Amino acid sequence: MENIAIILAGGVGSRIGGPMPKQFLSLNDKPVIVHTLENFQKNKLITGIVIVCVKDWIPHLKQIIEEYKISKVNNIVEGGDTGHDSTRNGLFSLKGILSDNDFVIIHDAARPILPQAAIDNMLSVAHEKGNASLAIPCYETMIFTDDGKSGAQQLDRNCVMRIQTPQAYNFKEICSLYEKAEQEGKHDFVYADIVYIHYGKTVYFTKGFTNNIKITRKEDIPLCKALMSFTEEELYY
């Protein structure tokens, strides 16, 4: 059985600003994406890596992969116009390569903190149930809003889970759903789990963690640096 990680590095990081996409910013003397890739490189269950990258930065990415010896990278695929399209490009690049029983793991390049146990637990659930997404309970008060400015309806936080990446899927099933979305001209799904729900599938949860930071703004960089001083056991258990 193959477990192929699809790393999404197709964004330009407009919210963080600066001269380069956020996945290439320096974090503890390494590009952010290198930390992310190394998490999958050292995991014994991961058999290969596909990176979906911003077109203009593919040459730079190739240099990074060679410099840091990320040997599990099998392919680099050009990103799409939306996050959904980038995921689609990564999935479709594996057609004719993966079999029906293989799995793909979809993860954000800008989430560099990922304990090995989180990957292992996710794959254990996915291999049993067909899919698995890291998720954590919601502890804050939840209020529904339709304009982002005000709200008058409380949501039961016990009935809400905050979904993270990585997410693992049976390749045959997830590919068929993205093919269906393509036929219907749908390109605005945020993550693969939403594609699943849209087409009537059940998403299964596996233990996530609060410090699974996605670098989005400038202040996330020093936060990630601080969190990297903790052990994986301190972050995940």
C-alpha cells in the first residue's frame, strides 16, 4: 500500500506580504516548506511526496529539495487558480500511478509543526475508515453570522469540530469526487473534506492539536519558532 503526501504550496501568501510566498520564508534557518517536507520524509509510513507549487517558484523549490536531500519527492506539479484546483492537480498527477487501495495525504506547506504520532494516528484511522482529518474540539463560544459583523444565534460548540490538515483519503474515492467536481465546474471547495461532505460522504476525525499553526500572517513566524522549542510529545499529548 502506498501513502503519498500531497503538499500544497500553490499559494502566493498575499496576506503575509514580503518578496516571496510564505512557504519559502526562513524559519529557524530553513525555509518553512523544508520543515514540512522533513516531517513526511522521516515518517516510515509515507512512501512518496508530491508538491503542488506556484509555477514561478518551481525552479527554486527544486534547488531546495536537492539542498536538503528530500529524497521522497516524486514529482512537482504546477498549482492551480484556487486551492481546490491545486489539490485537484496533485491528485490527478497520480492517476495511473496509484492503485485503488492506496492513500493520499493532503497537507498545507505552511503548517511546519507536525508530530510523527499525528501522522501515524491519522493513517491508522484512514486505513480503517477510508479517510481521516486531524480535528480538535471547539472551546470558544460559537455565534452564527451571515455578514461577519454581527450575529444573534449561538451554535452548540459540542457539535462543532475544527478541522486541520493533514487529511488522508483513499485515492480511488477522493479522485472520483474531484472528477465529479470537475465535471460540474466546481472550483471553490476550501479543502478535500468539504468535497467529501458536499457529495454526501462522512468525514472521520483523528486527534489534532492546538499548535498546528498555519503560517498566514507575519506574527505566525515567531510563534512557530517558539513552538519548535517543544518536544513532539509536549505538542501532541
